[in-house]
Amino acid sequence: MTGLATIPFNRPHISKNELPYLAEVLRQGFTSGDGPFTRRAAQLLREMTGSCQVLLTTSCTHALEMSAILLDLRPGDEVIVPSFTFVSAANAFALRGAVPVFVDCRPDTLNIDERLVEAAISERTRAIVVVHYAGVACAMEAVGEIAERHGLTVIEDNAHGLGGHYRGRPLGSFGRMAAQSFHETKNVQCGEGGALLLNDAALVAPAEIIREKGTDRSRFFRGQVDKYRWIDIGSSYLPSDVLAAQLTSQLECFDDIQFRRHAIWRRYHEELAGWAAKHEVAQPVVPDGCAHPAHLYYLLLPDLRNRQALIDHLAGKGVQAAFHYQPLHTAPAALRYGRVAPGGCPVTEQVADRLVRLPLFADLGEAGVTRVIDAVQTYKMR
């Protein structure tokens, strides 16, 4: 271990107006959901994504749960999801009784392999969930064509992708719905938070009801009804305006945050290229037409032994690195609630054993990036 302070895997960025905005919320005395800062944050997100409506939520998980309710999923319905992703992408739909159908990832982008999606479709399939891993877009034209051919809804889990584009179009604008995350590990964050992006105007009214505990409370506060009542099923998905104030400040500083993150991502990619080629370590692939938001930087080691050894080596140098998702299709819950698409998910299984994520956060700084790069380059393959 070096005498220097440990470089954490992540450190949440604090933007310039967060404390003043939080103080403003407290002075105004409106700390519950759908306050002034909720509206400001939602407007900023609409401008960034082009969505017809944005509803802030308490998490990306809750945004995905709302999408499952909006689909009116019934027990036995099926939803296609990647196996290489976070559990919420499957759990949100299993909660409605639907069956997650796990599809393998591509070996280059680690996104759902669009070439395998059609074989996973059955007469019970209702939707395709895509996750833009590391903010690199899935092959959305191909996915969209498959969905249209089979009459399916596309849902984007855009937890990694805010600020990313596919052929000039913002990620989060391709699906009928998209879920966003503002967890402290994301590019912009409010500790815990999310948003549901709606790209179909017909979903706005029912989504408001679901988000407001199944009531038409939003219409009441707009003066459209003289009282609000229980209309349908729903839950409490509104974040406090305290969180929205923090998020608003982050979104207003989005360009600065992105500039810093891209500088770090580029240095990793350029300065580790020689070392990676020498040791047969794969670096991230960004296909033509994709503009990523520098959400994370990873390396694919030759095998599990070297993956674990590199993480240990970096820890000894005062650098915290991390592996990532474990295959959902092999998880205990998946064996009860899901099924695996034909051919299984062999790429997901080997990628999960080989991937290492390096520290990447806006305040890492040039000296910190240099320490990480130097530490990686001193690793000797087993």
C-alpha cells in the first residue's frame, strides 16, 4: 500500500448550487414531491432527451416498476431482458408476474445481442428491455424493427446513458418508455433518484396516476378536478423536492461534469492501449454512430484469475477497482421466475468473470488518473 490516500472507485460530485438550492427548499417550506425543483429538473431532462413528459421517481428501479404497471403485464407474460445487467431490469417485471427471458450480450459492446432477440420471442412476449451498457447505445434500429414486426414495446433502461446518443438521437428517446438513474454512482446524481421518460403522450395520464399512489392528485393540483380520488393501482414513487433541488443543480452543470469525465475516459483509453494490446486485454468498443457519456471505463482481462489479481494489485497501490454484474440467468431468483433464451448466455458468463471497472468520477483529477494508469501498467499477468 502506498503512503498516498486511496483513490475510491467512486466519489459523488457536488455541483456549485447544491447547497444554495437545498437552503432555498427549506426556506420555501415545500419539501415533499412535485415542488418547484421537481418541475425544473423535469424540464431540463425533457430538453436533454426530447421526451414528451418526464416524471421524477425515487429510483431507476421504481421507474422500471412503473413501466411494468403501464404495460398492464399479467402473470405468464414475457419480457425480454439482457442477462448482463442490474437485477432491477428483471425484478421490476417479475413483480407483476411476468417472466424475464434472458438474452446473451454482444462480445464487443456488452449490450443485448440484437441478433439473438427474435429467437427469444414467444406468443407471450410483451416487451423488449434494452440496457445501454456503459452508455454505449444498443443497436436500436435492429431492435426497433424486431419490436415493430412482433408488436412489442421497447423499454430503455438508460441508467448509464444520459447524454449518450445513437446516430445523433439522445438515448432515452427510442423506447416507448425509458428509465433513468440518479444514484450517487451516476454522472449526475442526487444520492438516490430516478426518472421515467415517456415518449408516448398516451402514457402520461396513466403514469401520473400510478406515480401518485393510484390517484388523480396531479390533476387536482392543476385544477382539472375539484377533488382527487383513488383511480387505479399505483404507489408512492415521488422523490422529495430536496432531492430534486440537488438534481437540478447537477443537471445545470451537466456539460462541465461531462467534460471532466470524458477527459478521464480518453486518458484511460489512449494511455492503456499499448499495455492492453500487449497483454490481450480488451478495452471498451464504441461503434460508429454511438456517442457515449463516459459513464464508466472497463477492461476485460483474459480470465477470472487475472481479473481478481488485478483488483488486488490495484488495491495494494491504493486504487479501488471493481468487477460488475453477475449473470442474471444463473441467479437463484432467475431459476424461479425467469427462463433463458435458446442458446443460453455464454458470452455473459465469461464477460462477468473478466471485467474490471476503473475509478471514474468528475473530481478524480489528472494526478489521480495518472496514479490509476501507472498502477494498471505495473500489473504482471499470471
